[in-house]
Amino acid sequence: MRNPTSETGALDLGVDESSVFGPELGEFSDSERRAAEMAEDKELKTGTTTVGLRTDDGVVLATDMRASMGRMVSSKDVQKVEQIHPTAALTIAGGVSAAQSLISTLRAETNLYEARRGKHMSMQALSTLTGNLLRTGGFLIVQPILGGVDEEGPHVYSIDPLGSIIEEEYTVTGSGSQFALGVLEQEYDDALSLDEAKHVAAKAIKSALERDTATGNGINVAIVTEDGVEVSRHKDIDELLED
């Protein structure tokens, strides 16, 4: 019986040679399928509105608390801003499972960095790490805002799902971003105090809540300073605006 061979005379075992050594590090073989599924609204998403503002004393990050699945409100109590570093936090917009995985990975990497080097990761390094992780395609589709404070001062980074990184004075993400951005354009000033920035962030989230159906059910606020990260939750945004 003749052994099957290729035109080059090599033994043909019916194996796709292109996949013998794949996937390589950083590649995810099912990324196209996952992206297609999310485009069809099959995964739990945050919908959302998130904002980030930089001040001289620190950073304010704020988000709503609603998660959706297609046109259905699947949760009214989602934590969309999380501490990932002793003096940094991350907001999430996009796929919930991917965002949770990204947050867990960033926490592990920052802890490992500190254990190995005996110091905290800088915000430039942390933003680069976040962008690199998103570029792998393993966290489709997440659009975070990173806010933190290091030796150089406060920083706010807008990071898109493909990993591009832009440092901003203020930024927004999510389905209600156009409504929130209008408020920030009118209200933001680089001389804002942290309390004033918190008030502006709440106004921006409320504006999106009024017009975007995927935004609602309260507000999460993170205040990031050189002393750490303080996260608070408010079901009634109006009470926060009255403070």
C-alpha cells in the first residue's frame, strides 16, 4: 500500500501545517467568532456611560450601574469601576466577562511587578500594559478609562478596544458618551477641585441617564489620589449632586 505523500514527497497526514505550531503567544483562535457573537448581542454587556476627569489633586472616575443583554436590562447593580493598583482604577464599558478578566489580569500583573521590583508600577507602564493586553484580542470588546496617580502626578487615559492609548484631561466611553461629553465640555476646568470634579462627573452621568436607555440605575464614583482609591456607590444621583 502506497503511503500518501504531498507534491514535495513529504508524508501527508492530513494535518494543516499552518496550525501545527499555533496559536502563538498572544493569539486567540476564536477571537473572530467571539467578536461576531458580541455583534449579535449574545453576550452580557454593560451598555453604559463612563467618565474620567483629571485634577491637580487626583482623578475622578464615574460610571452608571446598569448592564444589558440586547434590549433587556439584565442587572441594575453592576460595579463598573474597580481598583487595579494601589493608586489607580479602571472603568469598564463593553463585554462584562472580558472586562472582569482584564481587571483580574491587571491586578495580578501589578502585584507581580511590585513583588519583583519593590515599587509600584508607573501610570505610563500600567497604561501600556492595558493597551498591550487589549491588542492580543483576548478581551473583546472592552473600552476602559484608566485613572491613576504616580510620582509625576494624576493621569487619565482613554484606551480603545484595539489598544490605542491617549492621555486626556477628561474623557468618556460607552453608549451614552455623547451626552456626557457635552456636559464635560461645558463644565470641565483644569482648576477644579476633587469635590467639584466629582459633581461634574455626576452631572455628566445624569445627562446620559436621561437620554441613553443602556445607562441608568445609579452611579459608581472612584476618587484616586496619591493616598489610594476610594470607591462609592449611589443609587440616587440627585443626592450626590446636592452634596
